[in-house]
Amino acid sequence: MPSPSPTGSNGGKGPKRRPRGAKADPVAMPSSPETGIVAAGDAGRGGSGGRDARGRFASGNRFAIGNPQAARVGRLRSAMIESVTIKDMGEVVATVIERAKAGDMAAAKLLLDRVLGPVVAIDVLARIEALEAAMDETPTEIGVKPWALTSA
């Protein structure tokens, strides 16, 4: 999923936001048989809920404005990236390493996850295969391996 653009538009041109405190117009998007667009209120009656033939929000749909906070989040991210220097990052990493060495398990987990990557399912599968191989070598009390009784 793409991250929000700094302008908050993410490429689409939706309807303009109404001023703060203004009332919503309940008839903002009337049904239109010519375009195949059905107002959101008509969705329960077999309509398309203000979407076009491809399922996307249609022009004029009041829910198609996107994330109103995306522009602000983009500006905050940009400011944070501009504020952090390479020296700052080195100091933060050194602090995490020191705390991990001192026994802080949260710092150790953070460090190991970032350096080695989080544990993935392939590790679990390898462990299961090793256990199954060990079980194949171990005799059972009745002389038959229960997992060998299943039909393939």
C-alpha cells in the first residue's frame, strides 16, 4: 500500500472538503441512471452505493475525499527525517546495543529483529521437519507410527 503523499491527494481529485461547522448536504449525490451511479442512500435498495462500474468511488461521492490527515502526516515525516542526522542515528543504535548488553530484553529484541530480521515461518517449518525426522527414528509402544496410518 503506498504511503500518503505530502499533499494528501494520493493522485486522485476528489470533491472539496466542506468548511468546518458546515452541515452535510443529504442530497449531495443524486442517483443518476445515465451514469450508472447510485447515491449512498440507495445502496440498500440494490444500488451501487456511489461507486462506478469498476467499484471505485464515483465523482461527487462525499466519501471519496481520502485521508484528511495525510498531508499533515507527510509534513511531520518530512520534518522528522530532516531533523535526524547520521550521528543521531549512531548514538541511538549505540544506546540500544548498550541496553541489550545490560539485559534489557526489549532492547535485545529490537536489536535482533532489526539486524537479523524477525522470525519467519520458514524457521518454524524447519523445526517441524527436524522433529518429524526425530520421531521417525523413535519406536512407538505399539510398533506403528500413528502418522503413517493416514492415507495419502
